Amino acid sequence: MSSKIFIRYGQIVRELRLSKNISQETLADLCGLHRTYISDVELGKRNVSLENIEKIAKALGVSLTKLFERIEKNASI
Amino acid sequence: MSSKIFIRYGQIVRELRLSKNISQETLADLCGLHRTYISDVELGKRNVSLENIEKIAKALGVSLTKLFERIEKNASI
């Protein structure tokens, strides 16, 4: 069950990143994180912490509310 | 900056738990986590992972969207 949230979270991060037309490397730089970490996040391989969830949302220019709204809407399809 | 999100998150978890009139121990049992962990979370001392954020929200009967909406509204006061 819990792996599903990682997958959905990663998918939305990827969608938002692509909609901003930036690379994983640019997103990583904006967050102060490593590119391979962002790659793992997008693949649903990471149990991301609240601190990094906030950093990534800020770098993507989206509120946490909007981010989780997208994740939970996605989940119900 | 990042510690603020821990504090706000902990405050909202505490508010939601109290509104359900359950103890930290009961919430911990519902989540499959330890009572001292829940205590630390409520005090803003933990960088909670996405997996545990989801577990705690489910135990509190709140969506992640609603949870973060409350956190972000709280932040803007």
C-alpha cells in the first residue's frame, strides 16, 4: 500500500517538472538535492521526507495543498 | 526554514488528534508507530517520511490534501 504513494508522488513531480520544461538536473539544483535523488523520487523509489517534499514543491512553484490534491485525484482514477 | 514545516505539521496532527479525542498512544496504535514517535512528531522534532505522513493522515481520517491545506492556512496567519 505505502509504495503506491511513492509512485503517485513521483509521477506528479515528473509531470510538474516537465510542465515547467526543466531537466532533473535543474530541478535538483533548485532544491539543493542531487540529480540521482530526483530521478529516484520520480521513479517512486524514495520515501521522501517532509523537508524534501517542501523543497521540491517550492522549486516546482506549487503549494503542498495543490501537490497532494493532484496526487489524490490521480489515485482515484 | 525547513523546521517550520515540522512545527506546523506537528501542530495540525495534534489538533486533529485532539479533535478526535484520542490519545497519542491510540493514534500510534492506529498507525503502527510508537507513542514516543507520535509525541516527537507533534512537537515538530521529526522530519516525517511520506509513508508515515500517509499512515498518520489515514489514522486521523483526513486526506493529505486537507491536511496540507490546514498546514498552509496556518502558515499564512
